[in-house]
Amino acid sequence: MEAGTAAMLLAGMTLLAQTARQPAPEAARIVQAAASMLALPVNARHMLVIDDASGKVLMAKDADAIVPIASITKLMTAMVVLDARLDPDELLRIVAADGEPSQRHGVLGDGVRVSRGTALQLALLPSENRAAAALARTYPGGRAAFDQALQAKIRSLDLKRTSLSEPVGRSPANTSTATDVAKIVAAAARYPDIARITSLREARVAVNGKARLLHNTNALVGGAGWHIALSKTGSSNEAGSCLSMRMQSGGRHVTVVLLDADGARRRAQDADQIRAALATTHF
């Protein structure tokens, strides 16, 4: 039996075990929920859905496997930078040490100056790598101090299966689990700036005095029927297509983590299936 199937089966059996303590109508609902959970054909190799109010795991698929998380890393970078309470209006200069310019955006060339607040938006909304690198480089004490603060943040959030070696998500050594990523999302949701930025479909910012339109890398944000309060995607050859978000569906607020899907389209289809299951199934 594959690990993902076994994890789904275990979660379904956990629900079924509750039937012994429930009246017949409630027991029937639990059985139905378990059956729906087991039948949900998500493409992502690792998945977790948690009820935010109760902390109950609603769906899971190989959620404790340690895998690369790509740019979901940037949620941790944003929290570390915001914890330092730095001036959001301070101008940061992009340099070669911030990595190769993005081929997708071409916004942050060498020598470009942006405010720290704009760099945060660039890192979180279109997932601009150079912006995240600049935020870490200009941390008080430099990159070494940022790295120390990042490791301290991992410990403070009790992320026992998370290892981050850099602030961007370029490295496949930046690894975590769906379970730990859900903890990262819960922590990030307590930062109003992160929740506000990542729940926007698009935003305009000034880069070198010119207005630039940024688009959220999660195309579901702002879509009809979607109520997303926080979102961060990630994508790389090693990590596949990843998504972490908080959303409302079926009358409840949930955290959804999808890791290692086969592209953004399949990732979006997984999210849509999860939303539909939540809307029709009472766990």
C-alpha cells in the first residue's frame, strides 16, 4: 500500500472509530465523511486540511513526509523580518548577491531601489526571489543574523521536521512536512501584513519610481466562490507545485496544504476538490 493511501486510510479509520461513541444519525455522518475522505483523488503527494477553530484534521495524505517546500519558505522570511519591526519605508538596493534576476518579472535588476514594505509585497505576492533575498541581507546584523533569527523562529514554532537553509526557497534543502507547513500558516495568519498582502489578487507598487502591477501566484485568490484569507505558493523541480492557504468553505475556516502536485493546474484542481468536499460533507 502506498504511503499516501495508508495515511488517508488511517485518517478515515480515525473518523470511523468515533462512531462507537455517537448516536446513530451522527455515526452515519461520520461514516459518510470517512468515505468521502478516502475517495478524494488529490494529485498532490502530500496534503493536509485542518479545521482552524478546533484544530481537527479533516483530510490528510502522507502529511508527515519531509519534502522540499520551495517558496513557501517566504512566509517564514516575512515573519522573521516583521518580528524585527524595521522601517517599512527604508529603501533597499538590489545587488548581485541577491541572486539571478527573475525571468518572469524582470522588475528587480541590479541597482534597483525599493522600500522594505514593497520588497515584502514582492516576496509574498508574485514570490519575487530577489526581494526575499534582499530582506534577509538587509536584516540588522546582515544575513548571518537573519539566519540565526530564522532558526530561532523554527524552534519557537516547534517545527520539528522543518529545515531551512536560506530565505528564498531556491534550495531543495529547504524542507518541511504538510503538518509543519500548517503550523507555519497558522503563525503567519497572526501577522496582519502577511494576511493582507497574500489575500490580494493583485497590487500596484512603486519600483524605481514606476508603478508596477503585481499578481498573486495563487490564481484562486479573488476567484468566484473563493474566500482566501492567506496564501503562499511554491514551485521547483524538486518540490513540485505547492500551495498553503487559509480559506472559508462549507461554513468553516480551514487551512489547506498541498505539496508536490504536478503543476499549478493540478494543484488548483486539488484545491477545488477539497473545497467541494468541505461544502458537502459534515465532518
